[in-house]
Amino acid sequence: MTFTMKAEKRQVQTKSDLRQLRQQGKVPGVVYGKNIKQPTAIAVNEKELLHLLRSHPNAVLELELPSAGNQPVMMSDVQRDPLSRGVLHIDFHQINLNEEVKAQVRLEVVGEAPGDKEGGILQLMLHELDVQCLPRDIPESIVVDVSNMQIGENILISDLKLPKGVLLKSDPEQVVVTILTPQKDITEEEAEDAAVEAEEAEARAKEAQAEEVKTEA
């Protein structure tokens, strides 16, 4: 799926100018690539950008540029405010639709794991997968089916089914999802026993240390 976004050209600005631009509901950015003679400073609508970042962060966009017409691009670098998480700056990479690109694709967990129902703890270790393919073949997500997982089992990247034409660029031995063994609840009596054992061990350690001091003396 291809999305369209309109960009306006901007001059390289001061911090004060950039702050004012953001107050107008726009995000400063740069677009670069083979068909762009030199990196071009642009601004895009903040609401449109945030919607795409939430729903299709790896999508191919048709970016409408004042000086170069419509160009196929992908978002390559997003700078956010560390506190508010608002977008401060965005980079767009102009691409060739007939050349493979690298992208990160969201992992989507489906199914109910029997091990999870039995009290195990299902833990997702990865949220995205690095792939390489033609821009039109970038999937919106890659399915991780956990419907047969038992307690203590893992799903590795190599276990996932990738769409045709999509090559894996992540380590195939990485764990995607696991079901951990539930932790045993400790009773009050067991906690007291453990505390007594710890105190006795500490006392024995002090006695041994005292004997060493006597021996050295």
C-alpha cells in the first residue's frame, strides 16, 4: 500500500524558527536520495506524519516535493523529544521501486498458547524483524503463531514464515517469543526458614573470619 504526503520546501532555519514551525503543526525534515540532487530541507503536516508513524511506519510514501514532483520515499530517521516523545525532525530516503531496500517489520502475535493458559508467562522478546525486499513487497507485519506453545518452549526467528520475496536480515537464532515457567509462590513458613538459614550462614562466615584472624595473630 502506498500513501501520499505533501511536503513544502523550507529554508535552513534557526532554533527559534524551527520552534515556531512546530507550533504551526508542522515537522521539519530532510529528503535525500539518488534522484534528489542534494538533501532538501522540507516541512510536513504533523498530524499526517503521526498517523503514519503509528499505523504504517515502514510504508512506501509518495512524497510530493515542490521542486522534484512526486518521489517514492521511506521514513529513515525519526528524532523525538526525550520527554514528550513528540517528533522534532524526520528524514525521508528517496528510493527506487525496482531496487531492494532494508526495512523493519512489526511482529504480530496470534493464537492462544496452551502454556500461557496453564500458568506460564508468555514473553515477547522481539517486536520487529529486519528484512530486505522490493519496496512493494514489504509486509505490514509478520505473524508469530503461539497456538501450540507449551511452558518452556521458544519460537526462533528461523521458525517464522516470511512472505515470498522477503529475505531475513536478523539473526535466525534469536528468540522471538518464549513461555517462562511460573515462579513458585513462597509461603510465610518457607520465607522464615530461608531467613534463619541466611542468618546461620552469616554467623558461620563471621566465626570462620574470626578463626582466620586468630591464626594470623
